[in-house]
Amino acid sequence: MSRPVVVGKTSMVTVACARYSVPMTYVGRMLRSECFVERIEIFDGPTRVAVHQRRYERGATVLDLAH
């Protein structure tokens, strides 16, 4: 499932009630999320900018400290 997401000022996007980090350079931008059973991928056009293990808990926060 593909959905547009907006990167908040804390460099996070919300996908299916969980928050996932993306690189700071994307703050304020509209990106696209791809949801799979085990992972979430975030894209800027054709370029994948983040991938995370999917969390199903409401309000969960997933950080990649490399971002």
C-alpha cells in the first residue's frame, strides 16, 4: 500500500499510527510510504530514503540513529 506522508519538524513520518524517522534533509517535504507486512519503506520519488521494521503498536516510535 502506497501513501503520501509529510515529514514533521522532528524528522518523523506517521504511517499506520506509528512514527518512523527519516533523514533531517527531508523535514517539511512530502514523501511516499510503502507498507509491507514486515517493513515500511519511505521514498522521495524513486529514491528510497528510509526503511524500518514495521511496528503495529499504536503510538510506537522507530528511530534510525544514522538519520
